[in-house]
Amino acid sequence: MTIDNKKSFIIFIVITIAAVILVNMISKNWFFRWDFTDNNMYSLSDSSKKVLNKIDDLLTMKVYFSENLPGEYGNNRRYLQDILEEYEAFSKGNIRFEFFPPDNDEKLEEEAQKYGIQPVQLQVIENDKVEIKKVYMGLVCIYEDKRETIPVIQTTTGLEYDITTTIKKLVNDQKRTVGLASIGDQEVKNDNLRQTIGETYKVMPVSLSSAVPADIATLLINGVEDSLSADEMTNLRQFIARGGNVLLAQSRVKADIQQQTASGIQSNIFSLLDEYGLRLKENLVLDRQCGQVTISQNRGFFRMNSQVDYPFFPLVRSFGDNVMVKGLEQLRLLFTSEIEDLPAGQPDTLDSGNKVVPLLYTSDHSTTVEQFYNLNPIDNTAFRNLNQPGRLVGAMAVVTNDSTGAVGRIVLVSDSNFLSDDGGGRIPENGIFVLNAVDVLMGDSDMVSLRSREITTRPLKELEDSTKATWKWINILLPSLLVIAFGFLHWKREAGRAKVLEEIYE
């Protein structure tokens, strides 16, 4: 465009400004981002976008965040603002957010505390002095007549999950119910799971001695140690037949590491599982890829504690092809039994019409022991034979009622303490799997991929001893060889320069 007079120049400026405004208006709702991280952690996930599509009214986010925060906390503020801008963009105008700095403003401080956002104390260095600073780092979401608060945001890890979960609580009209089943007089302490599951669902105790209430779609059962009564068995069968779902943590062997004892569990629960294609073998699975236990040993005049690998505590890092285990990196099991796997090439649909889906496998450095169980963590002969293929330790049976067509699902993890606070229930990775399983069983898998998106467990790949030795010598010799090669090249270059100088001045 040729600018030959004042009028043309003004038109050019107006067109340019209008184009910039138009591009910004379009890019507010139509934009893209190149995210090269392994799990796209700097982009809003599809799970979050599905939740945002359920918002049908204005949702206001008030962020009470102090200014001039030190170090990483300042980065947290910038990251929070970036991700909230994405929420706003994908919400189709239904989300608005604003930052408020409560520092030195009593009215804002009172408002933040009214919403449940309390100040936290940070140790900072200012003017070469260590000081304790009171700061605010919280967020409240307001939707219709409801509100939910994230009182402290001290890290960006899992922040998208926290925000999306908060939004989901607000837009969901009713919480569905998950039952924690009790059998006989058996009591299981699982306060950790009650709390985490309770953020999304109602959690209520259920006694199988009476019929399972109609509003319960999923039951959690942990470690049956005795046979079910006739009424309990009938009620459980009827629950599954009507399309109910069960998450069962159950081994075939009861073990006690403190007493160094183990014995088979005798229960009619196993005959019930057999009917659905989930056959538990009476053994314990060992894996070289395992957790550790603390032992006390005499060292001279002293008695010292040390940690040793304990193959009876497998670390599961091999998963089946199912949304329930999507994105998981590791689970920790304690004294687990083997689930009979379908032979290779055999269809996973059984003669009864039920379907078995493999979920969890140990590594290819596994073995099993049966009948006689030596639980000693030191000089145990069973630990010398960890060279067999992986064993199936978690699976799901899909049960179809031929008469009604109702479909129920049973997820079996062969660890009787997987759901209890004194066992696997206190382990964060296991908690993520339980939440995933409950979501899938409840027919709501929006949060599954997001929940495991920022798992930080990144175990190194196990290498053979010969491979380790090879890399050790490469690390020892390669730097020396590179230094020698660099020195030789430098010497050659200097020798060449000296020769040229000699020829010039001769």
C-alpha cells in the first residue's frame, strides 16, 4: 500500500489497528499452543475441557495472591494466571477470573479469610536479612449459590486437577454414592480413601448382611478373611446381577511380616470369583522390581537399621490396555497372589459370556511360592530365582446378566490390604488407581487421564548386570579418550601453526 498523503496514512493506521483488534478477538477463543512436554502439562487437557462444557452459567474465580513473592512462588503465580486464561478461553465466556493482592489491604484480607483462604508464613531473604513474611496464595470459585475454595496453592504440580475437580463439584447437581462394604465383624480402616473419594462422591458404609441400597452403584471390599454368610453371598450376587460394580482387594494368602507367618485364606469368595473368570491361585508373587523394608542388624557393638529390597512387595509398572490404568507409572502391592491369566491367543470372552480384562502385571523378573512361605527378608532362597515371566495381579471381569442384559464389573487387585490405611491405601500412587477405578465403574472417566497426568514417579529402566558393566566402563574411559583426542587435535593445530610461522620467517 502506497502512503502518498495524510488521508492515506490515517486510513492505513485505522486498518492496522482494526486488524490487530480483530486478530486478538479471534485468538481469544481460537488459538493453539505447541506443548512439547511428555504429558502436555502446559496445555489444558481434554478432561478439563469436557468439564468446562458442563458450565451453563457464570463461574467467577477470585484469586487472592500476594505480590512480589520470592523464587518459585512467583513462578506459581505466573503459571496460575496462564492456566486460568486457558480456562476462561475454553469456557465460552462462562468463566471470569480476577487477581486480588490482599497485602496491606484489610478489606481484601477479611474477604479472603471469609472464603476460607488463610495467610501462610514464608521465610524470605530481603535486604540481606531472613524475615518471616505473611502471604496469601488461594483461590475461590463461585457458581450460582455455591462456592469451593483452594486455600493454598504452593506448587503447580496437580494444579489443573485441583481446579478442574473444584469446578466439577460446583457444576454437578448431585453426588452419587459409593459404598464401603463390611462383611461380618471385619472392620477395615480406610480413612484416607474415604476422604479422597468423598471429594467427588458420597461415601457410606454398607453391610452385606442386608440388600445393597438401590442408589449405590459401586462397592469397595477389602481383604475378606473368612467365608461370607448365606445372606451376604446372596446380597452380593444380586448386587452384581443388577449391574452393580465391585472393587475388591483380595489375596489368597494372609501374611504377617512382623510374625514371619503366612497361611492360605479359606473363603467362599473365591468360588464366587471363579464363576466370573477371576481365578486366584493360592500362592504369593515375588518380583525383583520391588519395594523395601527396614531391618535391624548388629554392626559390631551397634544395632543399626537399614533398608533392603523385599520381593514380596512388588512394584507394578506393566499395565493392560484400559482407561483405568492410562497414564499410571507405578503401583505398590503387598503380599499379592497370582490371578490365573488367559493363555496367549485365547479370546478374553469366556464361555459364560463374561469378559476378563487384564490390568496389572509384575515384571519379567518374577516367581511364585506356595505351601511353604519363608518371609525372611535376609538370605531367602526364594529371592534367587526371580527370572520368570510377569504374573497377572490385577484384572477386571465384565459380567453380563443374560436375563436382564444388565452389565456389572468386578475389579480385582490381589492384595488384601490394598484399600486399608495400614497397607496400600496410604500410598499416593495406589490412591490414584483407586480413584480411576471408581470413576470408570461409576461411568465417569472424565478425570482419569488428568489425575495421572502429573505423576512424578520416573523409575529408571532396569538393566542387566552386563549392560551396567558396559556403561560403567564407557563412563570411565570415554571422558579420558575425549580429553586425549582434544589434546592431540590441539597439538596438531599448534604444530601446523608453528610450521607456517617457520616458513614465513625463514
